[in-house]
Amino acid sequence: MSDITESETAAPPADIPATENSPETPRNGKRRRTGIILLLIISLALFLGGRWWLKGMTHVVTDDAFVESTLHWVASRVPGTVTRVLVNDNQQVAKGDLLVELDPADYRVRVADRTAQLNLARNDTSSIYAQVDAAKAAVASDRAHLEQAEQDLKRGEVLFLKEVIPKEQLEKLETARKVATARLQETEGSVKRALALLGLMGNGAKDAQEAQKKALLDEAKLTLSYTKIYAAADGLITRKAVENGNIVQTGQPLMALVPLDKVWVTANYKERQLTHVRPGQPVEFTVDAYPGKLFHGTVESIMAGTGAAFSLLPPENATGNYVKVVQRIPVKISITQENDRDLPLRVGMSVEPTIITERSMADIFKGLNPFR
């Protein structure tokens, strides 16, 4: 009797409905929330993954890129001893500033010597003109003597036929005419020589000798001007290798001048990354030295070959065993914004550029079509 009572009291009535406090309601709500969160996570992952995939198809990125600039090597055009060095390393200079000065004493002496030679040439020219006039006068005199000798010879021949004068005297008259002829020829030759010195014969110029001396003087003055070395452009001095008292030779590098306002970026992209890269496409890049700062540029040009092809020792793939290596092609990126003085881009800085190829969705999916 007691067993029946306990079983009846332990079993709940079958017709009693489940209340709000039953354990099935919170379990179903938790499952619903978990499903919603999982769906949001999957949607967000798909969205971010699709965005990352699309960006990878339209944005070309590399970390093998550096800042470059034109490098002006300052060198001496003449040998000499350095008397003054007016700049220091990392000093900003402007175009036309005096950088180095050489001892000008030897070159000033050369200018003085060439000036004296020019003056002598001018004086020599005047004396040659006088020689020409004197030679012309001598020609006139010798021609008159020749005419007189010819007349005396004619009269002597008449008198010899009349046996008035002996043959000996006639021979003297003939000799006198020959001497007069030879003297005339000699004076005419002296006139030609004097005219040749003045350049008045043939295609020569009248003042050829004077012009030659003047050219030598101008050359000496130009060489003297080379003793002062000026900056070829605005920029920063670096790698200075000259001090007062140094003896320098022609073409010896003294320092380097780097114009930081004319820099660009050289990015070495893998060959597979350049399929859709074209000149004129926009570029965004960051510099390791300035984290968080975004710079802008444009693809200016793409090199004609890979970096390995123009190296000092290019690869010889036709010999030995061949191992394929992904090549890199340099891309020149011009900077479209002005260089901030507070954030200057210095040569050799590491850059991470991103080329925006501006491909449309149709082009992207067209490239994925395996049946094209």
C-alpha cells in the first residue's frame, strides 16, 4: 500500500502544462543566439575575405622599394691646391653657392702670359703691315732699276754694233739687267711672305694670328674661373672628402650634392605583379621612418628589363642546371605631393608602395573565367 502511494506521488500529472521556468526555454534561446552570432561571424568573415580578395586583385603591394634622387658629384675641373672649403656635411646649399676654392696663382700667371702674347701679336701685326709697305716700295724701286738696266742694255747693243764700246762693257750691261731682274723677284717674294703672315692671301683671315692669341687668352681666363667650384643645384651636401690644403686632380670627386626636393621611389615588383600595372596609375605608399603618414604618387615608368639583366654579372641561364627564380622589375614612382620639410624623404629610405590598378569588377571576373 505504501509502495503505490510513493509511485503516485513521484510521477507528475500528465495534463499539467510546462511553465516558464521549465529547462527547455532557456536552452532553445541560447541555441538561437549562438546561431545568430555564428551567422554574423561567417558573414563578417565572408565580407572581409571578399574585400581582401578584391583589394588583392586591384592593389599591387611590395616592401622592396626605396627612395632615390639625382646625385650630383662635385668634382674639380682643374688640378690645384685647395685653399678654402666653405661647406660641411649635411649642410643645405642653394644653386650657385661657392663650395670650394683652389689656389688661383698659377692660373693668374697664365692669364697674364696670354695677355702679353695677345699684345705682342697685335704689335707684330702692325710691324708686318709696315713690312708689306716697305716691300712694296722696294718692288717699285727694283722695277725702276730693271727698266733702267734694260734701256742701258739696248743702247749698249746699238753702240756695240757701231763698235763704239767693247764687248766687255756690253756683257756688264747684260749682267746688270740680270741682277736687277733677280732683285725684283726677291722683293716681290718678300711682299708675298708679308701678306701671308697677315692672312691676306688665299682663304686666311686678316686677323688670324691675333684671333688665335685671343682664343688662348679666353681659355686661360676660363681655366682660372674653374678654381672656384659652385653648387649645381639646391640640395644637401654629403660625403665630403676634401679639406684645406688638399691637392686635387681633374675629375676627382670632392663631395656629393643631393637635391631632396626632386626625389622619387623605385619599387622592385615581382614580374607576376606587373600584369595590370601601367604608367599613370595612382600610388599610395608609406615610409618606415614616418609610421602613420600616407604619401601619394604616380607610376611614371617601368624599367626595360629586370634588375638581374642589368647587373654587373648577369645570369647565364643557358649554361649549367637551370633553377627558375622569380625576377623583379624596377618601377619608377614619382611623388605628386610636395616634400614636407618636417618629414623629408631621404635617399635610401624604405618604402612600401601600393599601386592602384583601378580594375573594374567586370575585368576581375572576366579574368577568372576558365572558358574565355
